[in-house]
Amino acid sequence: MCGIAGYFGSGNQEILAKMTNALRHRGPDDEGFYLDGPIGLGHRRLAIIDLSPAGHQPMTNDSQDIWLVFNGEIYNFQELRLELVNQGYKFRGNSDTEVIINLYAAIGVEAFKKLNGMFAIALYDARQDKLILARDRLGKKPLYWGIFGTTLIFGSELKALLQHPDCRREINLESLNKYLLYEYVPTPHSIFKGIYKLEPGHYLSYDGRKVVKTKFWDIIFELRITNYELRIEEVINELDKRLNEAVRTRLVSDVPLGIFLSGGIDSSAIAYYAQQNSVKPIKTFSIGFKEDSFDESKYARLAAKHLGTEHYEKILSAKDSLDLIPRIADLLDEPLGDASILPTYLLSEFTKERVTVALGGDGGDELFCGYDTFPAEKFAAIYEKIPIFIRQKIIEAIALNWPVSFKNISFDFKLKKFIAGDGEKNILRRHASWLGSFSREQRAQLFAPEVWRELQAVNEYEELDAYEANVRQQPDWNKLIYAYLRTYLMDDILVKVDRASMGNALEVRAPFLDFQVVDLVNSLPLNLKIRGLTTKFILKKLMQDKLPPQIVRRPKKGFGIPLAQWLTADLRPLLDELLSEGYLRRQGLFNSVFVSKLVKDHIERRADNRKPLWTLLCFQLWQKRWLK
């Protein structure tokens, strides 16, 4: 895992060094540069595979007409290397980076289709005087880019691009509007005008005149087996085989490796397959909290004991997370309203004390319909058949007056979120309202009037609409799974894990997001993912004789922190500073009267406004740090 940065156009050694140094946290082990005329490639290395100087980047081929910097891991590099050796290609070292270069030399951009892994690649082809950027299928590794004048700049994080003198720090109000809706800025946009995220499964080429983007992979839903109920054992065996292989290949490392273990079925399944492929106890890591409704550590201990792992656990207090909050803007150069980045960072910090690589369970909830929102969708289909008068005058009146609780994912929180989606006929937009912070009606009040006038005619759902169009022939539930994989997973969960782990120079791998696992699960009918109100049906079937029943059957519980309570006490001074009338008036973006009511209603427990207040607070912290 590493950090990459560079330009094609205007630049020099000093600029490239500043861009690359901004990513030092991603790669503390080594740095390297390649400059030749208009091209500059920079690299920060976290050494994982081939720790020798032969793994140094930027890397070139024998004829020195292809230069490459690369962030990520290629899990099938050994098979690809053997194919290339049989074709006569020579290798100086044992890294996956050298495999990418020779594979590109052999078949050009078709190489990206053959890579199984997580990657962000920048490649300069001197033969064509062309820069090529490529991003993995599920968007696990970040890659930002932008053109200013005729100079294209790129990097693993926004902070690298901001070091180039041609880059402008101009906030994109449309992106801000979407951030307040989703709690993240959806791909392909960024929070800054003129800077974009490269779409997953795409490569981009630039010759100094024109940008061309090409898709090399997409999520598909293709039923491959008929009579699933009669052949369910066949499905379970195939899923077992693919998950085992996905984990096995991700255990390849020349540095110490462990597993994030929360005690949920996803991380426990990964730990099971890792232990099956290890001759000695694998290392597993978990954190817990002293606040009971947020603590899952007993389940992690149960899974670790059952599997016989070498388990490490740390119990945290509120102060551990609170101390991290002032640093969140340094960690996030683009606002992200997911508060679970705090425990994710602390888990990464704890894990890094003993290992450099960790496997996690990310992707399981999206693939197997594991979130509470999936059963909620079934309730929504029933709820909308109730006469509107009864819904609005009786049920919703009761829900909105239900006593406020600040516990983790409390009943009143779920109930009020469910009601917020009522009336939205589009399934993707309904789920966006359940997962996000500010509704359109709330944003119309939140923004200053002159700002909202610029935004009110803009379709804030344009990305969801485009994703829906990509799978327009599919049933609604497949559209929903597609959207989760391309939005919430990619732009929230994977960003959170990447920034939290790389902020500690820790590489995290996600076996569930092996594209061969993704293809298999997406080929299955819905009732093997969610049956009745049972989520992750086929995964639970697979793991029922491999894990304790308490792990397999336990309901989904997120990586939460007592944020609602903190906002009334420990975080109150920060609210008073960054959301005060004077601060908001000077800023000129938000309506202080509306914000003041949000704060007051929460503090007086008339409403649970933890999500909108945290989303707004994260933006304020971000702007103070990056637009000063």
C-alpha cells in the first residue's frame, strides 16, 4: 500500500516532492520520483511485497519506455508473472508492480482486466507520450485527478493535488449540497471544482490535449444456476470455495499480518478462512467501549476463542475518541460525515502496533443485504399500502413524538428514519434518505437563501439516476444492491477504512470484494441474500457449522460511538465555536437560525440530531483546515 502523485504538463522536482510528501503517512518506508519533460511521477512506499530495492517505485521496464507508480496489491500477480515468463519477459525482482509493467508492455490497456486486486495506477507510456490512470473494479483504492490549463495532476488524496501551484481551492457548492444529503461526496465529484475521483473499473488516458475515459469492468447480475432451492448445497460449496481463495490470496505478505475482528458474521467469516489457511494461530484485533450499547468486544472474544486465534483487544473510553476529533480534518481532506471513522482509526492504530497488513469484512453487508435498511425496504412495501391519512395523522404522529433515546441505533432513531423515507417512490432515493443526513426540505432551510437559489434547480440525485440507468433492465432490488456498491460502500465505507488505516501506515484488504466473489453473489437470486427478514441468508447457511450460533444469528450492529451524548457535553464547546451565529454569518453558507434550532433541539433532547449535527460539524472542521 502506498501513495502516488504526479502531473502531465507543468511541474518540476520541487512541486513533485511537495505533492508526494503530502502522502508520507501512506508510505513511510521509501520515496521515489521520475521526471522527464512534461511528466512527473511520485511515490511513497509502504513495503509489503518484495521488501528489497527491486520493489522501488517509480518502476520501469527493460526498455525504459514505460514508467509506473502504483498503490495497492495484485493478488494474482504470481500466476500472471508465470504467464509472462513463459512469453519471454524478464523480471529483476518479485513485486506485483513489475508484473503490471510487463503485462502492460505485452497487451496494453487490456492488462487492467486481468488484474485481480485493489489498485490505483499511474502509468506513463513514452512510446505514445501518454499518461494513463486506472482504478480497481470496486473503487477500493482512491485516485483523484484534475486538469488546470493543460496540466493534468493526480494523487491518492486531495492533499497531494493541492500542493501543485496550478490547483485551485474553490469549493463546489453542488458537491457540498450532495455531501449534506449523503454524508459524503459521491464519485466522480470531489468537494473542489475541477477535481474528480476516477470512477471504479475505469482507466483514463491523457496526451496533453484530450482526456479519454474507458470502462473495463462493471457489476453485473446474471443468473447462472436454475433451481437454486434444489441446488443450494452447490451454491454453498461454490461460495465456500471462492471465499476461501479470496482470503488465501490476501494472506500473501512479506510483513506481519492480522485480521480485524468485530464479532459480526462478516469479519468472523474472514477470520475463519484465514485460520483455515494458516498453520499457526492468526492474529486478530478488536476494540471495545466502556459504554455497553456500543460495545461488541464480547462477541469478538467469543469468535476468537472458537477459532483459536491469537487475539488482541483494547477497551477504550470516550476520551480516546474525543481526543481524535480535532485531528479529523487532517485525516480527511474531503469531508466525510461517518462518525465510525473514529473507532476505525483507533482500531487501525492499535492493530499497527503488531502488524502492517489486516484483512477486514467490508463488502459483506452490501453483497448479502445485511444492513437494517434492507428489511426496512420490505416493511416500506407494506407501509405504503396503508391509507395516507392513517400514515400521516396517526402512525407518523406517534413516531415523531416517540421519546428520544441517545443509545446506539435506538428504536426511535430507526423509527423516525423510516418515516423520513415515506412518500419517496424511487427505491434508491428512499435508501439515500434513510442513510443520509439532511433532506431536501432541511437543506432548503439550512443553506443561506442566496446559496440555495443557486442549488435548488440542480438534481442532487444525478449519480443515483446514472447508476439506475446502468442497470435499468434489472429488478429494483438489484438496482439497490448496485447503488450500495457504487455509493455507500465506495464513497463512505471504503474511504473511511482507507484514510483511517493509511493514517497509521496499515494496509487493509477486503476479501469479500474479490471480483470473483462479487460476481458469484450477484448471480444469486434475492431470496438467497434476504429471505423474509433474515439478512445474509446464504452466508449464514455457509457459516452455521463454522462459527458459534451467537455470531451467526446476532443482528447487525454498526461500529458506533456515543456521539449523541457527546454533542450535549464534551463536544458542546466545538458546536458553540463552529456553529455559532457569528461564525456562520462570516462564513456565508448557512442559515444560523436553522442551525441554532438543530443544536438547541438536540441538547434539550427534543430531537436526536446526531447525524445532521455531526455531518455539519465535519464540514466546518474541514473548511477551517483546508480553505483557510
